[in-house]
Amino acid sequence: MTVHFIGAGPGAADLITVRGSKLLERCPVCLYAGSIVSPELLNYCAAGAKLIDTAPMSLDEIEAEYVAAHQAGHDVARLHSGDLSVWSAVAEQIRRLEKHAIPYT
């Protein structure tokens, strides 16, 4: 089980990277912030994937979703808006993943 952080790119669904779209296709769980991620990007997710809108969730609640997926052996696509290296909250999530020894890319 691995959490894969995926940057959505500049916004249009067809501008996501090939790697990002392939990860969305194969992960049974996708966490995304519905308030800032284009809903069109969710079309890349596998049919039947568990889609979790994290916009109304606290970091503790998001952490609990990671732990549950880890315990179930499910890979997670964590879809973020834009470029993960700029204006991103990835670092605080990585600290939570490391606390539970959950692998991530």
C-alpha cells in the first residue's frame, strides 16, 4: 500500500501528467479537495473507486482515511491542485504518513 501524491497541473483535466492519470486509474481510493480540484479529473479514477472529498475534513480525518486504506492494503491517489511543490499542504500530510510508517511517492 502506498499513498501517491498527484498534482492536478494547471487546472484543465487534459493537462494532468500521464503518470498522474495512470495512478488515478489504478488506485482503489482517491482523496481530493473538491473545493479546488476540477471534478473532471475524477473521470480518470477507476469505476468503483472510493472517492473522498477532503475539503470539509480536518487533517486528523484525512489521516484516518490513510490509516484505513493502509490497513486494507489499498493504494491511495492523493490528488492536489496545481504543482505539489508550490502552495501545497503535502508536508503536513507526509509527517502524518511517516508517523504510521505508510509509504508514499
